[in-house]
Amino acid sequence: MQKVLICIFVPFLEQEYELFVPINRKVGLIKKMVAKAIIEMTSNEYQVNNELKIVNKITNYVYDNDEYIINTDIRNGTKLILL
């Protein structure tokens, strides 16, 4: 399974994380995986809501939950924001 290394910033925590995500998954699933990982890394300090968005930090593009990673501009080193 191919993966890309992304850098995701979480404003609530003022932290940036680097994660490998599979390219054959939808953004919505990746969003849930990232939120779950951040919850675990922060000992439940970060609370998840149903309206999370993944935004490209450079272009401000908001990714749709049904887009596959491979069909987006997300590549190795892409900087994203979890809102």
C-alpha cells in the first residue's frame, strides 16, 4: 500500500504532526484516523466534533470527505490544517 507523508497542523493544540496516510483511502476516513491518533497522542485533551475539515495550508482548499487522497493534490510534504 502506497502512503504519503503529510504534515498536519492542529490549531487547537498549536501542534504540528507528521503522519503517513494511504493514498487509496478517502479524505473522510483519513480525517477520522488523524483525529483518533491526535486524541491518543494528547491523552483525550483534543475533543472531536462531526464538522472537522482538512484544509490545505498553502492553497486554503477544503477537501471533500468523498475524495480519494490519490485524486487530490496531497503528496509527500503537503501541509494541512485540521479544523
